[in-house]
Amino acid sequence: MIVSTWDFGAAANAAAFARIKAGGSLLDAVEAGAMVPEADPTNHSVGFGGYPDREGYVTLDAIIMDDRGNVGAVAALEDFAHPISVARRVMEKTPHTMLVGAGAHQFALEQGFSRTKLLTPEAEAAWREWLRTSQYKPVANSENQRGSALDHDTIGILACGTDGRLAGACTTSGMAFKLRGRIGDSPQSGCGLLVEAGVGGATATGVGEEVTRIAGSARVVSSMRAGMSPMAACREAVTHIARLRGDAVKDAQVAFLAIDRRGEVGAYALQPGFTYAVTDTDGHTRVSAAESLKGAPRAR
Ligand code: SD4
């Protein structure tokens, strides 16, 4: 089973599924899946074509992990189109779990990755337009509204083998027009992503600060460890954020997607509009709308 966030998860799942069919591991699969939106210039907040920070720099965050505590991540990485692959090298070639900024950049070069200009003319134009007002107001569900000024399209992808083994990846350029140096939940283990052998995995999307405050994915996995279903665990984490943050999150989107070791999938969001893609063991994909605290899912 492969699950991933938002409508564009369907294309990522297809790449991940193909990788497994070709004999790849679960890690190979989630990396291949994450690379799809990273390479897509119409996706304005993963990899190439991502919206920049408010200084005009595209900075990328990514994490990859298996279910045995092997983790690699990069944050605030510039000039490389596939941060997920650099994150995997951090996991496999260093004793560390995360490299950031200039050090991550140097490491990527040393590992043989080629530099790429990430700021596309379209993203630059959106940034210049944003500079006219410089208003920072994240828009809920902009992931599914291509071209909106505050587009942000994180992909979190989880794969569960027929033997219950798990792997996950999460990659993003973060919130559009963020402060320079800002790092969200996505590359932080236990925030944007966590997978644990014998339990399951969870990933998050939406306003990363709200996820980081509660170590959201770790919370979802803990709830599943304690016996909750993936859906109940996601709902518990969202409810906790709403209770904790009140009015501060009234217009924000935060969503969790989880899978347990048996392949049961669940998701829950703060606002309606969060969608996720599920690919089953036969390779069939469906995109579903998650239930939310603030109302019914939008009809699809
Ligand atoms: C972040 N959580 O950097 C990411 C953004 C995101 O869909 O998920 N966008 O805060």
C-alpha cells in the first residue's frame, strides 16, 4: 500500500508503485514518489518551481526514513532539485540525521548532485507580485488550488509492505514567502513524518508550525501504538491542535495521513479540503477527501 498527501499524490504513488514492481525497496519507492512533485514546475512548493522565501531564495526541506530508526533529512537546502535524494544520502552516508543550509549544500555537491536553478520565471513573478503587499497569510488547501499566490504543496508519502514493513518520505519548499531561514515540520523527524516498525506511519501537511508545536506525526504514531485506528489517531492530533491553539488556527489548514502495519489508512484535517491518494497492492489508486473538524469533506 502506498499513501500520499493531496491530489498530486496519485502521480507520486504511481512512481512509487512502479519502483516496487521493478524490485525496489520501500525506501526506493517513497524516494521515487517524492521525486515526482519535486521535478514538477507547476507544483509551487516542492523542489523545482517552488515559491521562494521572501528574499527570493527557493529553500527546500526533505526527510526520508525506514521503520527501524534510520533517518536522513536536509533543511533550507538551495540549488538542488531532489532534496529527498540528498536526505537519503545523509541517512546512508553520514552518522547524522539532518544537515542544513550551507553544510547541506556542500554535502550535496560532494555526493555528486548537480546544481539546478530552482526559481522558475513563474515562481519569480508570483514572488514579485507578493512583494507589492508583502502580506503573509497562508491559504488553507492551496495545495489543491494551483496558481494561488500562497500555494504550498508538501508531499508526505508512506509505503507499507505486505509484510508490515514501512518507509516514508516528506519533501517541500515550505510555506511560500516564509522568512529566510524558516524550517517547517516536514524535515523534522516526528513532526512532518514518523514511521515505526510494528505500529505504522504518519505524515503531516499544512501550516508546519502548528504540527511542530505538538510533534504531530509522533503523536499520531503513539496513538496508533496505544491501539487507536489511523483515522482516530489523526483526529486526536488535529483536535489537540484546535484545542491548544483556538483562534490562532481558525483559518489554517493542518492535516495528518496515517497507515498502520496492517495497511489500514486514515486521515483527518482541521478544515475541509484535504485530499490524499491511496494505491492498493494491485496498483489501483483512489483519491479521497478527508473528514475534518470544521465540517464534511468536499464532494469529489
Ligand atoms: C511547511 N508543512 O513547511 C509544510 C507546508 C505544507 O502543504 O505542508 N504545505 O510548513
